[in-house]
Amino acid sequence: MTSQHPTPHPTIGGLLRSLRARKGWTLKQMSEHSGIPLSTLSKVEHDRLTLTYDKLLQLSQRLQLRMSELFAEQDEAPEPAVTARRSIGRIEDAIRVTTPNYDYYYLCPELRRKRMIPVLTRVRAKSIEEFGELVHHSGEEYIHVLEGRMEVHTEFYDPIVLEQGESVYIDSNMGHAYIAAEGCDEVLLLGVCSSADEQLMESLLTLHGDEGAVRHEKAKRLKPPAARLAAKPVKRAARRTASRK
């Protein structure tokens, strides 16, 4: 009978070595990308030194990784697939994020480790200049126009206008932006974002940046829509947000 020994918890040094191996970088390249001295990284990788929280934060920001990705172990056994899940997507239960360009309603927020994120979006931006830089995130997404006309901008394709009832399916790693087409004040979209990244919801929320630090609140003021998603209360909420700035 063989004795069972618990697997030792990985050290910061081991995790950094694993991360560097995944990137295919030398220690010098890791130092150049992270801004952390080569000698420091060498000591950390050999478990002779550890990194402070500030240095770990610097590392994650410089490498454009979430802190959770820094501590991800690649050889873990996969967890069993989650089955028999169900969630009713009510608008009053959605996580609401309001920005100058959009109102987002992230549906079914109580489900953990989702591989796909359903979201209703009301678009107000009317030009790509007003929207700003194209956004990128992991996975793929499907966007369906419920109301209005949408202009789709992507990194590798010419802009295209989609009418009500039309849709687009794209690789979300490609830069993209959705704006209201000419002659349309607002567009209502149903989107589904999908990714193997189990932290997809967290990733999407971080895209809103400081201006989206806005209102991660439940949209209790809104009643479930028939077709219009209670447009007037949404506009009033947006004006209140603007008046506070």
C-alpha cells in the first residue's frame, strides 16, 4: 500500500517559470516585458525571494494578464463538466453597467463559471470617434439587432450596416465596435459572448474601465420588455449618471 502525500502548493517561483515557459521567453525577455530586474526574477524563480503584491500587480499589468492568470496552474486535472444548469434571464436580475456609449444588461448573473455570457445592450454612440478605440477580448460573440440599425466596425473588415433582425458572428480577439447607424438614435442588441475562459464575465466587466465603474447594480427599476426594454427609464438613468459627473 503506497502512502498518499498531498501535492505541495506551487511557489511564486514555480508559477513564474511556468508562465515564462508558456510565453517561450528567456529570463532576460521576461525582465524586459515585466520591468522587473533580471536578478530579482532569477532569485524568485529559484525560490530565494518572493514578490510583493505591488510587484505582482506590476507584472500582471505589464503582461496584460489578470492576477488569476498569474496563479493559474496548467497541469491541473480538469473539473467535471457542470450539467443540468438553468437560469431565467429576467431584466430586473441583470447586472447593469452604464457608460456614455452603452447600457449593458448582463443576464443570468447567478451562474458561475459560464462559458457564454448573454447580454442586452442599448447603443448610443453614433460615430467611431465617439466610441473610441476598438475593443478586444477572448472568445467569440454573436450580436443580433432587436431594434434600430447597427454599424459594425472591425479590425480587418470594412464597416457594415445591419438592419433589425440581422446579426453578426465574430472572433472577439479582433478589434470591434458597434455604433448606431446614420439616422438612428439608439440600437437595442442581444449579444452572446463565448469563451473557454471561465473568467469571461470578469474580463468583459473590466473592458468598461473607469467610466464603467458606473453601476454594477441590479436594474430593478426596469420591467421586463416586450420589445423596447423600457427605453424611457433607461434614458432617465443615463441622464442622472451624467448629471453626477
